[in-house]
Amino acid sequence: MQQINPLELSQWLSDTSRPNPLLLDVREATEYEICHIDGSQLVSMNTIPSRFNELDDEATIVVICHHGMRSYQVASFLERQGFANVINLNGGIARWAEEVDLTMARY
């Protein structure tokens, strides 16, 4: 399982020389409303089994949750479904708020 930390992801997103990954946020809608990374797409973890076919299996996907556990499970599931370029955000949105966006709401 590939992992990326928030600082690495932030640098990637600001690097105009490479395409941005799909930011797949797998938290619940209420969590997403509190805070999220701009440009992320919400697909709650419990809907992934019925909605993963909506995702581009050729895309690089960074999976995001609160602390990195749900996203790890979803990333593993996507890999088992044949997605080759799946990366887990290590530490999740909580670590992003601590290291990248210090103004982000926390819960």
C-alpha cells in the first residue's frame, strides 16, 4: 500500500508540472462539511462497494479520511478491485490540519 504524508501531498497539489491526483474523501457527509481539502470528492466509505465503478481505474487516487484508517481500508479494497495507483493519506485530514492548513476546522 502506497502512503503519502500531508506535506508531500500539499507539494504535489501545488506542483503545476504534474497532474493532480483524484482526492477521494471517504468520510461521512457531516465530517466533510466540517472540513475538507479543496477539490476532494466525497464518496463515503459505506458506499464505496456500490460506487467504486464510478472511479477511473487509470487515475492516481489519494484516499482521505479523518485519521487514515478508513482510507487505508478503502485503498486496500480499491487495489483488490484492480486499481493500480491508489495512495493512502497517512494521518488523514487531522494530520493535514496540523501540518498543512493550520486554519482548517478540526473535530
